[in-house]
Amino acid sequence: MNMKKKLLALVVGIVVIMAGCSEADTVSQNISKSSDSFEVQRRIVFFNGITDKYLLTVEGLCALGNDDSDLRMTVTCKVGKDEYKKHYLGLSDNVSFFAEQLEANKEDPFHYKILFRPENIIPDIQLQTSK
């Protein structure tokens, strides 16, 4: 099966699966995708749960780490055209965080967002010339 047919089968499968989702589920997923694409202004606050003191605040077009461990949180922020900064933060039993969306999103509950990242589908291939 060629790549186009595989992608079409994947898209059709996702649409079929998503057809049973509620409006709230669809909007929530679309906002998450927008956030991961640096389209949502956020404020992420890390705080000490015992002292109630803020330890760190990060604001901007920021995405939270999706594959982080229980003891680590990454925050990646877009700071310019094709410019990003990534922050690593340690979590503990008394240090936690919350993320606040600063502006409302206009999301269509009848429109699904499917974002393909070519770098995840096609590996980074480096060619070496023979001497």
C-alpha cells in the first residue's frame, strides 16, 4: 500500500472514530491541537502546595509536554518566527502547576483538526556522498 493510501485510510479511520464524540470532546481536542501548534496564549504557574507560593510563571504561546514523566514537566514556547524555547521543570509531592488559557478560542464543533507532522511520518534522512 503506498503512502497516500495509508494516509487516506488513517484519516478515514480517525473521522469514523471521532464521529461518535460529543461536541465538548471535539472542541476540547481541537483546543488541545491548537495549543500544541502554538496558537493559544497560556499562563502556566508552578506553585508550592504547602506554602502556597508561586515558584515560576510562564506566559505566551506555550505547549505543555505530552510525554513527560510524573516528576518532570516541559514547557515549550514560541518566542518568534521559527524560534522556540523549552523549559524543564521538576515536580514533587509539594510542587504542582496549573495552566490557564488566557483568551477564548473560536472552535467549530463540526470541524475536526488533523495535524500531520511530516517529521514524524518521514524520518530525517542524511545522505552521505561516496569518496
